[in-house]
Amino acid sequence: MASGGVLARKLKRQGIARSPLPDGEFVGQAFARQVEKALRPLVKAPVGAMMLDGRTVKVSEALQGVPVPAMLCLVGLDGAKGQGLLMLDGDLAYHLVDLMLGGDATVAPMPIARTFTAIDMALCELAQAAVLGALAEALAAAFGRSLDAPFQIAGQMQDVSQVRLAAPHVDVLVYSVALDIGSAARAGILNLMLPLGMLDVVCAAMQARADELPRDEATDLWRVQMRRAATLAPVALDAVLHVRRMSVDAALGLRVGDVIELPPGAVGEIRLYVDQRGGRRAQLATGRLGAYRGVKVVKLDAPLDPRVGEHVRRALRRG
């Protein structure tokens, strides 16, 4: 065969394959939101997550950006030959361990670069499992149905030289997320690397589940897209400090400078409402008034009302 043949040129070409996910950007943004939700109960503090990057690269390039030390875990999935990698950088692992052991979320101590102990590994395994659960939720939001088999932690390590992810030329999808924890803004980076072969298994499993659905529901692309748009639609929330009842005459008689008294505990009983049809409102949750980064905020002190979430899910299923 001639050295300049088509096959020879293809073998020399180091192209990057496309991710099989239908909407990688949507999955990335949903993943960041789900990470926020998954980590809050563990650290008992506000968590902010921002998607920094989502792209497909070679394994060799992806592993070059892994710092040492870092909290690493291999990600497995039933039916997939390869494994993914979840990386928590040293700063993030330090803050997670400190907060899960009762650290103060209002201060940000300087992270100490050190070898992780068995206790560190065990605590971070909880966070890693929560992040993998967030990934499953993000994929469920993208496909409109959940995975049958969850992602699994196949092993933990703290040195990238110990990682045998895949051959250097294999393509992986990398999501990089910046995390901001607590009122003191403890910061760290989370990287998730998934081989495209593993994502092929995910897509095939989702298609198999779609084949089990009624034909009109499984192939109705418009319905799937409308559900996705509905989950991303902005919703106005009203934070009500206190409801003061008075007569019509008293309300019409209010003038500039008048003082309306509030009960002492009003700042700790903020109620969050969302508008409904017919001028009605549904209460989502309660919280406390506070301050964060120089602005007034409401911190939730109870989970969202599950009845509202179930109502929204039923509406989305009906399409």
C-alpha cells in the first residue's frame, strides 16, 4: 500500500470525536446545579457551582491537568468497558473534609497541601458518591428518563500516576466545575472525565428504555424538547418577610414616613412563594434573612415542599 494512501492518512490524523450526548452543554449546566444540591447536606453550608469548561480531549491531555495531590476516584458503569475519573483538587478536598468534620463555614482557612489520610478518603468518598448521583440526575434531565444502573466508585487514589484510565489516544468528555462553599467563599475545582465509550453505553441504555415506552411518547421529539425547555424556564420567587393585616381605611391612610411594626422573629420566618394560575400562590419553603457578599439573601432552613415538586413533575410528564 502506498505510504500516502487514505488509510495511512487516517491513522496519522489525531482527530477528536464528538460526544454522543444529545446536548452536552445542557448536561454540563444541569450537572453543576445538581452538584450544588448534592453537596449542601454534607457541608451544611451554601454551595455555588459554576461550569468552567466542557469539552472532548484525549486522555493524555486530560490527565496532564490533574494536580498532585488530588482526591481521585475511578468511575464505573455496568456494561461499560472503560472507566471515568472524578477529581477533587487538594483545596476542595481539604475544605470538604474540614466542613464535614464540623468546620466553620463563615471562615476560610488556608488549605494545607498534605497526603490524605484514610479518614480523608472515607469522608471524600461521601462527596464523590454525591457528585456521581448529581451526574445521574443531570443525564436524566437531558434524556427525560433515569438510568437503570447508577455510576459507581471503582477505586480511590490521590496520585494521578496511579491512574490507568484508558489508552492515551482515547477521547474523553471533561467537565470542569468551580465550587464556592460557605459565606467565606471556600473555593476548589472538580473535574469529571468520561470516556466517550462509556457515554455510548449511557445513550444506548436510554434508547433501550425509550423503546419500551409507547411509540408516541418515545418518539415525540417535540415533547422531549418542551420538557427540557420547561425545566430551564425562569420562575419568579417572592420572598415575604411578614404579612400585616389592617383595615381598608388604615391602608388607604398610610403616608410617607409612617412606621409599620414587624414582629421580632420576622427575619427568621421568610416565606418563599411562587405564583399559580388564578392569582393564587404556592409556598415553596421557609428561610431566614441574612447577608452574603454584601447583599441581602434568604437562607433556606427547610427542604422545598415535596408536594410542589411532585406537582411540577406530573405536569412535565403530561407534556
